[in-house]
Amino acid sequence: MEVAGMTLSCQELVELVTEYLEGSMEPATRARFEQHLLVCDGCGLYLAQMRRTLRATGTLRERDVAPDSLDVLRQAFRSWKLRAARG
Ligand SMILES: [Zn+2]
């Protein structure tokens, strides 16, 4: 249940999550943001997911998959070819 002016709606929270994680949020808004997290599991999970994304990519705006996974594939393929050549 939302109390107008007191807590954020889920949609508002989603829109503000970047600001929250970047630490650029107004203290008053931040308090409302954190109040919503206390009562909403869904948004808590969303925040955790966004935090992981931020840690993995260094930014929330770049959604691209890191090219590292391609290198891993290439390396796996190379060692497979070496084994095949030896065998
Ligand atoms: Zn919510």
C-alpha cells in the first residue's frame, strides 16, 4: 500500500535506482527510497540485481555483455584444437 508523499511507488523506485546507486540522490528522496525497500521484496531484489550489474560493468547504462566471454570461448576452442592435433 502506498501513502502519497511518504513512500515511492515501485515504478518511481525503478526510475530512481540509478541515482540511488550513484549516490546522487537527495537525502529526503533517499529516505523514501529506503523506506520502500523495507516493505517491498520485489524492489529489494531489483536493487540487488542492479547493484550486481553496476559492479560487473562499471555502469548501469551500458547493458552490453562484456566481451570477455568471447575470449573464454576462443581460448576453449584453441585448447580443444591443440588436443585434437596432438591426439
Ligand atoms: Zn516496490
